[in-house]
Amino acid sequence: MSDPGTGTAAVSRRLRPLLVSGVTRQARKAARLWRLYLLRLEIRLAPTEAQRLFLLTVAIGGLCGLAAVAFHYSIDFFEGRLIDRALEVAGRAWMVWTIVTPLVGGLICGALLEYVFPNARGSGIPQVKVAFASTPAVVPMRDAFGKFVVGSLQIGSGASLGREGPTVQICAGIASWLGRLVGVSPKAQRRLLPVGVAAGIAAAFNAPIAAVTFTIEEVVGTLDQAVLSGVIVAAALAAVIERSLLGENAVFDVPGTYGLRHASSLVLYGGIGVGAGLAATAFSESLLWLRARLRRVAVLPAWARPGLGGATTGALAVVGILAFKAPGVTGGGYDTLGRALNGQYVWWVLLGLSALKLLATVASYSTGGAGGIFAPALFIGGTLGGAIGALDTSWFHHVDESGGAFALVGMGAMFAGVIRAPMTSVLIIIEMTRGYSLILPLMLANMTAYVLARRFRTQSVYEALLEQDGIHLKHPGDSSESHRVASYLGREPVVLTAGMSGQEVLLRCGAPDPKNVFPVVDAQRRILGIVTQDELSVLASSSELVPVTTASDLMREPVAVRADDDLALAVELMLIHGLRELPVTDMAGRLLGSVDDHTITKAYQRRPPPTTSPPPRAD
């Protein structure tokens, strides 16, 4: 008998585990090699960030074109059911409905802006400029959606605002959302915002070339080669989609016969530049003044102010129709402007419409509406230019020169004076009308208006609005990174609210201290103004004033520095305004803390100040 431990079966039993173990090791090795191969293949085929950015640019151009068209249709939908129906009511009741419709629309939009979409106020371009200058550079999709909804309703109900600025914020929100969705780097995320801006402008105006120049002039500020290629691609794609859905026609149907037929007419074209420069200054300054004044009126809550602007606009529209038999005061006014470009109105009608549109736009925007000022600025300039052009016949007897040509030049000149983008102001008129024969008068009038407007205020209306909110954007070439206010942030000052009574103000501020400054803030902690010991001393010395005085009566214009400003700017502001302490805000104008003269002195004792002085602040 054979030994059971030495037989074939026993050997097999002993070898089987070894064989199985060997096969398992080989299988595991093969699996590791396969996974390594797949990983290498994935790495090789995965797109680089540059490739992902290009794909994102294409997607942004396409989506922004669709969003711009949807916004256009949404405004038309509300206009057809709200303000247009009000204007068509039979009898004298149309006057009541023309006032009530924008009033109710403004109240509804004001409530939405106050309680649901607080960052959707204004045109949208200042918000995008702030986002581009911030880290991280983000335009929330919630704000973009809010701009779409509120802008459609407010413009559709009759507010004298345009769709172009809101389209920029909507498209910048789409670009920002896509960048976050894909997970690009913060640097790439920042580069995507101008891509959205260019796509929005191109789709809104059907002007891709002007969209590129506007983005460079107004948002980026410098000719950044890394941004330029994406901006061009997105603008072209958005314009293609817009033209595919809305048609190949230019925004305005202008006769191709317009041109400079008489050199002597250049005198009046230069006069249009002067008139547009003065009108742009009046428009910007009145808008800023009324906006600041309304913020001090505690009796009228913020949500109700757009209703006031809507009622004012409706009343002005009634005046325009009764006095001049012409619409256009409500909304963007493109239809009326198109008729003006074709010479269908006499000079005094054009001049009256220009004045009414200016007042209506100031009322609609200053009260806190959600809409832009591009279209109203073009309307004001076009009607003003057409009115001045009537002198060409009476002075020079140029019967063959059309008033529409002067209206066209007036549009560009007003745009240059308000927006302060001189290159864009020429190109946008050329692209919107598909006409190049007036380029010499356009350049003359635009540069005249631009230079004249800058004599009164150096910055554009967008920068002035941000300055009014306590936000001071940096520009290329600004002072160095040393001595940033954020590094020397001190205590949070005692804050006041606009509706606080005089007695509450005195109790809150406590014992007198000549250094202390007390910011007056709103519900989002944005600074509305400041109260100093000078105002408190006057209040405390008169017992009759205490019961009838509120913090809004005491406060002066807001004076603050941003956290990323240089300490040298803080010193300059303290000297100008006679203060020893300044509130410090973030990019959005929200209160962060304070900085005082003692802290600044200690900072410069430890480290000498930069040799280059900071740029002067534009007030």
C-alpha cells in the first residue's frame, strides 16, 4: 500500500494553493497594469485648463446668446400686456392707466429687490465691475436670475430703463456659474467674467465688435491678451445666435444715404458734441444727486421708491403724448428713436422728448430700479442731435442733409459722455445701423462730448455710482500692495440706522470723543452716511431738536475706505474731511471695521510709506 501522504493526490493538494496563489498574484499584477494604463490614457486624453477654458468660452457664448434673446422676448411679453395696453385704453382713462401701471410695477419690483433679490438693483454693470475686481471673481447666479425677472417686469411695466445693462449681469452670472460648475482655477474664473460681458453686449446690441471694445474699456481696463481671445469668440457666437433668432436686421433701420455731404455741417456736428457733453453731465449729476437724496428720506421705505419712479415716468409719458403726440418716454424707446433717425419728427418735438426722457430715466434709476441706462442715453442723444440738426437747414440751407444723420451722431456723442467709452461709442453706432459714412462726424462729436463731460467729472457714471456706495475700484497702475488698510483694521465702530431718533443716537454714541465717527448703515450693513462729533454736539446742545431729529437728518455724505485701499488714501481722506477715524468697508460697501489716525501713525513709524503717492480720489 502506498503512503497517503506521498501519493499523487497528496502532492496535488499541497501544490494547489501554490498554483492558486500564483495565478492570483498574476491577476492582481495584470489588474494593476490595466488600471495604470487607463490612468495614463485618462491623463493623456483629459483636456488642459486652456482647452477647458476654450470649451467654456464656446458654451458661454451660446448660452448668453440664448439668455439675451429670452430676456428680449420676456420684456416684449410684459410690455405688450402692461404699458402698451395702458397706452391703448379708450377715452381719457389711458392717462390714469399710464401712470398707475409703472407705479404698481415699481412697487412689486421694489418689494422683490428689497426682500428677494437685493443685489439685482441698478444696471448690472457696476456689479460686474466689482466682481471682476474682487477675489474670488463671482457673480452669483441668484442675482443674475433676479435681474432677469425684475428687469423684465419693471421695464415691461413702463420704467424708463434699458435691457442692455441687465443683459450684461445675466450673462456674467452664466459665465461665473459655468466656471464654478467645471471647477476652473480662481484666475481662470476671473477671466470668464469679461467673456460673459462681451457675449451679453454683443447679443443685446447685435454689435460684436463694439462688445469687445466695451469689455476692454469699461470692465477689464487694459488690453489683456489672455482675456481678449475669449472675449472675441464669445461675442461672435452670441451675436450669431441673436441674429439667428431675432433676424439679420440692424437694431435701427437707417437709410443708406446718410453721410457727410457738406464740410460746413461739421460745425453743427461739433455743436452736437458740446450739447451731448452738457446733457451727459446734467444726466449723470442729477441721477447721482437724486439717488443720494432719496437715501436720506426715511419716510419712504426702500421697497416703495421704485413705485415713485414709475409714477413719475408715467406722468412724464402722459405729458409727452399730450404735448408732442409721441411715445418713447417709457421703456427703452427704440421704436420712437428709430422714427427720429428717419426724420419723422420736427425739432421742437425731439427737444421735448429728449428732456422728458432724461427726467424719466433719472427718476426710474435713482429710485432703485433694475434696468440699464444704455438705451435711454442713446434716446436722449439721438433726439437732441436731431433737434440740433434742424439748424443745418436754417443756417446753411443744406436741404439735402437729413436730420436723421444728426440724430445718429447725437446717439454716439451722448453714449461717449455718459459711459466714457470713446472707442465703443463710435463702433456701437456703426454696428447698430450698419453705416460707416458718418464716421468723421461721429468721431468729432463723440470726442467733444467725452472731453467736455470729463471736465466736470473724471469718472464714468458707473464708477461714480460705486463711489457713492463707498466702493472705490482700483485701476492699473494704482499704488503698491504695501500698507493696505486691511492689515490695520481696528475696532468696529458704533453703528446707527437711518430711522433712529435723536435720543437713541445720543444714547448709542455715549460719551463725546473727538476721534469717533459713527456710520449710518442699512439692513445689509452698507454705509449710507456718517455722523461725527460735530453733529452730535449740535444735537446735544439743543433740547428742542432731539425729539424731531433722526440719524438720517444728522448724517453727512459717506466717507469710507475699502479694505484693499492704501493707507495713504485714508490719510488723504482724513485731511480733506477733517476726520480722525474712517469706516472700512468690503468691496460691496459693507462695514468691516475702522481705521484711525493713531494706527496709521504707528504703521508708518514701523515702515516708511511708499515713495509714489496714491492717485487722487475722484469726487
